[in-house]
Amino acid sequence: MRKLILSAVGLVLVLGAVMLAKTMIANKNKPKPKFNKVIKTVFTEKVKNTDVPIIITANGNLVAKNKVSLFSEVQGVFQVNRKEFKPGTRFLKDETLLKINSDEFYASLQSQKSNLINNITAIMPDIRLDFPDEFSKWKRFLEKFDVNKTMPVLPKFSSEKEKYFVSGKGITTGYYTIKNLEVKLSKYTITAPFNGVLTEALVTEGTLVRPGQKLGEFIDPSVFEIEVSVNASYAGLLKVGNKVTLNNLEKTKEYTGKVVRVNGKVDLVSQTIKVYIEVAHADLKEGMYLEANLKAKSESNAFVISRKLLLNNSSVYTVKDTILQLTNVRPVFFNATTVVVKGLPENTRIITQPLPGAFAGMVVKTQKK
């Protein structure tokens, strides 16, 4: 019985070995599987070298070109005016912005004028006797003298003797004291230097105003300036009068300005130079943030590509007969998203989008742009 079992087991092992051998032989002769080679598709465009304008992008805030900070040079109570002294109120040129009560000062001025008239009247008999030829001009001066109006011009002296006589009586001193007071009286009323709008008001009616106190701010809302910082290396390219395109942050509106000033000093820390651009438009407001595109110069025989296509700042992928090639280029100007390069042969096919896993000699399909 034991011998029969051993014989059966041996037979099974032999049969299994024979079947395994046949299977291995069959697999050895089976052909290897074939895999289809995947060829990537790239989009290309033909290089056309032209004169490319170098556009420098900068940004800044608008400031009114004509802007006046209002300060008081005298003391008094702020008076009610025909128009409200509040932000947003518009005034025409020479229209009264605000008034400060000047009653006390005006009375003092009138008193000084009266004293001067009395002093001149007191010396008229002496002038008739000592300077008969000059009596008529001093008489005309008195006739023109009105305490409620600006003083007339003081008569010119015909001789040193007349000058010493009149000055000795205190007439000259009194005259110029009054002229000084008249100038000071005019400072109790502040008028608009140009057509504009009040943007800041720091006092209200009835406020006691003191000398040196800031009262508000007045601007001309029709013309603005924007100050932008530009790399000092481009300073020599910027010219006064150059046209500038400006955009708002959303890129929905475009304005045209011009360079009016270029600072002659370079900032030591940032190595930038200040450029001032003038722009006028009804939609603009002081404080708005704009982006300026300054045309510095043009690069001849150049081409613009995306910065993503530039490899190691020295080469780009081009396509020749479906084969990728590395072509050396020379970058001449970098922008936020693009770069101006030189050295690309005319009519060369350059890829327009980065290709993951790309290498020189790679076979590709092209889609022409």
C-alpha cells in the first residue's frame, strides 16, 4: 500500500514538471508586447524681429498740480461766508474762501489814517511858506486821501530839504506804517487763487483763528501729477515731453499723460529716480492709484516672448523639422510677464507655451500660430 502511494505521488510530480516545462517553452516563444510612442504637441509661432518699444512700468498716486494749504496769518473769529467752508465746495478764481472778523483791526487802521491826515494838515502852512512850489502836490494828496479807501501814493520829494522836513514831522513813517497795516488787513480775507474745490476744512463758523493755524486745503481738480520711481539705469532714456499711458488697477480705463519733470537726484537706498507725469481727465481724483507705462526707447531687431519660455536667462526652445532645439538668445529688457530678446534667427519657429519634460532632440508635433 505504501509503495502504491509513493508511486502515485512520484507520477504526479513528473506530470507537473512536464506541464511546467511546456508552459515555459510556450511563453519563451511568445512575441514581446509593443508600446505606442507618444509624441507631444506644441504650439509655435514664427519669429518676426522688429523694432520693439521698451516700456517701463511704474505706479503711484495722483496729486493735484495746483494745490494750496490755507493758513491764517492773523487772529480773529471765523465769519459766516456766502458759501459754506466745507470739503467739496467749489469756488471760482478770486471768490472769497473765508473771512476772519477784522473790526478791531480796521478801527485801529482808521485811527492811524486820521492821525496821518492831521499831521499833514498841520505842516501845510509851513510847506506854503518854505516850499511854495510843492504846496499844490501835497494839497492834491490830501484831497485824494479817503480813510475808507486805500491810501494814494505819497508825493515824491523834489529836494533833500523837503525830504528832511517832511520826514522829521513823522509823515513818512506814518505813511508806511499805514501801508503795512493795509496789507495785513487784506489777510483777513482769503480768496481762491484759481478755480477749484475745497478738499479739507479744519475750522467752522465762530471758531477763534490764530496766526499760523491751518484752515484747510484747496486744489484745482482739472490737472494732476503722478510721481513714479524708475530704475536709475533708465534715467538717460527718459525725456521731458514723452507721452505716457496710464491705467487704473482694474485695467478698465486708460489715460494719456506726459513727462513734465525728471529729478536729477538718485535715491541712495533704492537706486531709483523720480519722474513726474502730468495728466488731466474729468474722471480723475486726487489720491487715485494709477499704473504708468513709460516708453523709454526702442530695441531694433528684437522679439518679445513670455518670461516662462526663457531658460537660464540665455536660451529658448525652437522647433526644426519636428525636433526641439535649444537656441541661445540675449535678453535686453524684462517686464512683469514678458522679456525682449535678441539673437533669434528670422522665421524660426519658437514654442509659445512651456513644455513639461522638454529636452533638446525631442520629437514633437507642431500647431502653427
